[in-house]
Amino acid sequence: MDKLRTREKISYGLGDMGNNVAYGAIGFYLVFFLTDVAGISPAWAGYVFLIIRAWNAVSDLMMGVVSDHTNTRFGRRRPYLLFGAIPLSIGFALLWQVFFQEMNQMILYYTIAGILFSTLYSLVSIPYNSLLPEISQDYNERTSISGYKMAFSFVGSLISAMGVTLIVDTIFPGKSVYQKSFPIMGWALAGIIAVTVLLAFAGTKERVKYSKPEKQVNILKNLMSLIKLREFKLVLGVFIFNMVSFDIIMALYIYFMKYVLQISDDISYIFMAIPLIVAIIATPLWVGISNKIGKQKAYVISAVYFIIPLITCLFIPAGNMVVVVLITILMGIGISASQVLTFSILPDVVEVDEFKNGVRREGMIYGAAMFLYKVASAVIVAAVTASLGLFGYVEKIESEVLEQPASALFGIRFLISCVPVICLILSAIFVCRLPLGRDAFENMKKTIRDNNQK
């Protein structure tokens, strides 16, 4: 198969940039927005997050099946980028509005707005991710595409992580006007989301043409048939624990910066940006290591490495800028590996499924993986958020700026350090048991090719 032009890889990557502007803003700031802007308690914020993420899991699974059964002149996946871009951006912006002050009304509004956004996010993100194995079937080329994808993913996360604080803490004067600045930020980032997703539609091409699956599909039956695949279960273990570790870091990082390390509001965007800038720079490094020694070995090395800076979060002193910068740089290198390598391993299950079951179900595989991951993420991140309250975290009271008690500061340190470390160790154990190296993949692909020619 001919190698893809760089322009198409960039176009595909732009789609993940848009997705991750949305995902990054929500991952880094939604819980903080609910507790410190809207004034919802950590327990109720955890509940809202649980409902939003759990619904997103269900909509992901349904969208995987729907996109597998789509047949248009634009292909199976790309139409959803075209027609979903603008609704997705509007749904994102609505999440950051402050329309109510009464607690029950706020909880109801953010739950409904979150469900709407989650549905629209699935409408775009599942077909987008399912597009990767249909752009190329080459093992190394997929790693390269995944590298571009994750580089732009980090750019999107950078825009959200740095852009949000730049708008609400620097352009606007910080906490005192959060209820005005966060809604404006929502609409600003919404425009970026719409444009980048539309560019991904315009610049990509679906190359793998397969006949449409049977119309009557039992989602549960399909899910169970995938779970029977040993390779899928192992990749799922890697994917879930890796992504949950990242979700926990995202949800707590702003608390860690503002309250534990006491980074001032006017420069907080810099420290939100450092790990993501480093992650972008480090992406080619991990792609090169993966191509040289294999994805699985590279992942184990990266997981062991990432544990080191995470453990130091228990002890980093507040106010020591040199140490803080150093640790955030080291974390950025680990974040890069955990994202690039994980998303380059997942597409290979498509060929395993075709080899063993005789059918290509890219959408179902991505939908099932995202469904199970988001169920796990919903429960674990919601529990971590609620745990802030158990450690004594105090949510916003009107416009008052609060200092957190020592117990809450320790809780933030513990939760952002130890819980992700446990998840990374579990993901490394799963990847060590995965029998899906380069040679095995190429032999399997050859067998599929020969069978299709008969």
C-alpha cells in the first residue's frame, strides 16, 4: 500500500485537535468549573461527571454500530465529521454557561447539557477514530498516522489547557469574574472545534472498501463476540487503565496547580501548557522508539518512566518554581508516550477480529473500547472527585475566594499521584501479555489478504 501524503496525515490529525480542544477543556476544567465557578459540592460534581461520562459510554457504543452501517458517497465515517462539527461546537459552548444560581437547577442543567454534548461528541469522535484503520492498513504507517494524530491531540489539549486559563485568569482578572469569563471561553473554543473537524473531513479519504454488514445487529451479541477475543481483552486492559490514569491527572491538575503548588492565576496558563508542549515535542521520540523495539516494549518502558514524576507529586514543595518546571517537563514526556503508544495499539485489533471472525468492525471495536473505558472512567473519576470532599475540600461560596485546609491539599497530592500510578502498573501488566507484535501482525494481515483473494 502506498504511503500517505503528509498533508492527509495533518488533515486527519486536525480532527483530533478539535476533539481534544473539547475533551481537554472538559477533562481539565469541568469539575473545577462545577465546584469553583458554579459552586456545586464535590459530591454533586462527581455525580454530574458520572452521568455525563456514563451516557457518553452508551452513545459511543451505539455510534460505533451506526457508523459501521452508514453508506454514503462520502464513505462510512467522514459524513459525521461534516454534519456533526457545528452541533458539537454549540453543545460544547452550552456546558460553560451559568444560567442558574439555585443548586437543583444547576445540577439539572449541567446534567442535561452534558448529556447533549456527550451525544454530539460520540457522533463525531467515534467515526473519526474508526477512520484510522480505513485510511491505511500498513503497520508502521498506522504508527506514523497515530503520531500525527496524537501530536495534534496534544495541540488541542494545549489550546484548551492554556487557552482556558489565558482567557479566564489573564485576559479576565481571575476568580472574581469567572461566571462571566468561562461562558465567553466556551464560545471561543467552540469556533476552533468546528473549523478543525470540518478540515479533517475535507482532507482525508477512506480507502478500505468493504460490503455493508447485515442490517440487523444485536449490539450485545457483537460486544460479547469481541470480548471473547483474548487480544481485545488485553488491549482493552491497556487502554482503560492508561486512559483512566490520564483522566484523573486531567481532572485534578488545575486543583494541584492552584491550591497545592500555589501558582498565581496570572501565570497559571504557563504551567498548564508546559507538560503538553513537552508532550508534543516528545511525540516523534516515542514513535521512533516504537518503530525500533515494538509498541509493547516501548509502552512498558514509558509506563515505568511515567511513574517517577507522578510519585514526586506527593512531595513537590509549593513555590519552588525550578522544581515545579522540572517535574512538569518530566510529566509531559510520560503523557506523550501514554497517549501515542496506546492509540497505535488499539487499531491492530481490527485485523485480529477480521482474522478470527471474518468481519471488519472498526466502529464496533472503537465504540466498545470507548464504552467500557468511559464506564470505568465515569466511576473512578467521579469517586476521585467525591473523595475531595472526604478530604475536606471546600467549594466556592458566592464570589468568595477560599483557602483549602491542609487535609484537602494532601488529598489532592495523594489522588493525583498514587491512583494514576496504580492504573499505569495495571496497564503495563496487560501489555506484557499481549501477543500482537510486528511479525505476528504482518503474518495475520497476509493471511487475511490471501483469504480475500480466494
